[in-house]
Amino acid sequence: MGAPPAAGSLPGMHGPVALVGSGEFLEVMREVDEALLAGRPRRAVFLPTAAAEEGEERVRYWLDLGTRHFASLGVEPVPLAVLDRAGAERADLAELVAGAGLVYLSGGNPGYLADTLRSTAVWRAVLEAWKNGSAVAGCSAGACALSAVADDFRRPGRFSGLGLGVVPHVAAIPHFDKFDGWAPELAKGLLATSPATVSVLGIDEETALVGGIEDWSVAGRQGVWHLGRDGTRTRYAPGETLRLPLPGAEAPSP
């Protein structure tokens, strides 16, 4: 899998981060999205990149769902159809990120999402917006991509396995209430291969971990689980807080 992106001391003005287990652009996440946009421009940029391999119909589903969702919040929806690295390098698409109050990465394949955006013009624009106060959210594959580890869970090894490192001290398992029963080896593998400085977190469906970079709170319907390498599990319910210390190094590189 390789080492995760470097952790770091980040600019004090960076915006909040949301790691969402499932439910992007649905009513259950409405309150979370409103909180992320509070005090920020009513403009949401959202990328269906993670679903690009699933075909045009699925990409259109995410674009339409996001457009309807944010419009219902009274927020300007900015669908950004970045589907491959060529698109991620387009200056005209990168320019659309400027002025966003929220940038959102929706679901699909975590490895494809991270490797498509990494070191591109669009990703640099997202980081610049975030460091200047915009909120950044990722659901399912998007949550993985924002963290230290983003692989193809169905076919490991297709991609680098590295997340984009916005939260480089976290490895996220979305849909945890489902995955824990279907694929318990996923958690075991992350615990065995990720560095000790990385906290492995299970995020249940319709649940979000919101905050950053070290201080977080749980929102939504279910819980977030801190998985210990000694086999312990600590559940944090909606409304509860947790602290995830950030090892000292540098901020994630664009």
C-alpha cells in the first residue's frame, strides 16, 4: 500500500471536513450540509469522479441528485463533471472551484477518485479553496479519498492505495455497519497495514464525522467507530465528540 501522504500542521483558516458513511445529497444529510455551509458562500461544487468507471448513466445520476439537493437548500449547485485526469487538468473546470462554500466528492471507487485527482489543476483548486475556508466533504469513496487510504476494495492493487491526505491521520471505512458484516477482513487489513499514526475509523451509513483536523463530532443517524489495533472498538454516537491527534509534519501536497 505504501506510506500515507504526509500529515501536517495546516493553516488556521482551513475549512471544516466531513467524512460521510453514506447518504450524500439525500434528506438525511441535509442538516450536515447546512452546517458545513453556515457562514460560507451559498455555492456547492460537487464531483462525480468516483463513479466515472460506472458509466454515463451513473455519473448523470450523481450530477442530477446533487443539483436538486443543493438547489433545495437555496445553494447554487455547480456540477463539475471531472471524469478522468485529462478533465482534472482542465483550467476551466479548476476555475469553477473558486468561490465555493462547499466542495463535495460523492461515491464510487475510492482508488479511482484519489488517483484521478491527485496533483491536478482541479485538486490544487480544491485545496486552495479549503485552505481559505471552504468546507470539503466526501461520502463513501469520497471519504476514503480525503483520508490516508483509498483503494479499490473489490480489486485491491489496481491503484496506488493512497488517499489525498486532507486528513492524513485517518483511514476511513464507510458503510461500516454493512461492511463489518460483509467484509470484516477490510478492517483487519487496514489495521494491519496502516501506520500507527493513522486512526482507523468505521463510519456507519447515514452518518458523518465532521470537524477537523483534530477535533471532530458525529452527526446523522448512527455512529462512528474507532478501531483499536488491540481489537477494541469505541463507538461515538451522534452529538458526541472525539479527538484525533495529528502527527507533526507538513500539509498535504497538491
